[in-house]
Amino acid sequence: MRFLIVSVFILCGLSAQSAAISAIGRKDGKICVQAFKDAIQTNIRKEHAKILAPIVAAIRYSENGGKGREYGILHPRCKPTYRSQAGWCAATVQKNFDRWTKAGRHGAFLEFLGRVYCPVGADNDPTGLNKHWVKNVKYYVTRFK
């Protein structure tokens, strides 16, 4: 009976939040999963977690940053640790979701977020790679749903 229940759960698919957590585990390992979960629980309101957690995971995959820059956060006050990077990312996503909502939800949220998180033409983007950010994040978000 237990096998049948587990099989039905797998066949029905994981929630987007669970899929995001699994994706982080595959990319960064079990230790980082706890840091990711803590960053989501601390910085994203519970009612938005199912929507925003996959975006945070998609940013991790899109940024593909090395140790201490995993989520692409370059702010000097952001410590170069996985948890700090995940936390700043999650907080940025939540704050901008709130701003987008307050502004009337015009346009797609990821387009809105991209203008803040990874602006095209930024001084720290001399080769113009930021123009691919929204497309890349969208790609991973769809994979985590």
C-alpha cells in the first residue's frame, strides 16, 4: 500500500516548491538544501512561497555563480556564503514581487524583476550577458513546475 501511495504522489508530480528544493539539492547538495529552505522561510512570505521559491531556484541555475556568488549577488554587504547569497536573492524576489503587486501587476513579473536583479546595460556587465537573464530564468522556472 505504501508503494502505491508513493507511486501516485510521484506520478502526480511534486509541488513547484518541492521541485525547486529538489533542484537545489541536485545542483548544490544536501547541505545547501537546508540553507535554501531557511532562506525561503526567512525571506519569502508563506503565501508566496509556492510561486517565488521556484524563481529563487531558477535564479541559482541561471546565475550559476561560483562559491560565495552562487546567486549572483554582488552587494558588498552580502557575505560570500551560500546562505547569505540565497537569503539576499529570496529577499530581493519577495520585495520586488511586492513592488510589482503594488504597482498593479503590469507586465510579467520576471520582466519586472529582471530590470532590478540583472539590468541590461549595467556597468558590471561589459559583455552584455544580462540580456539573456529573463529568458534563462523563465526556462528554469518552467522546469521546476
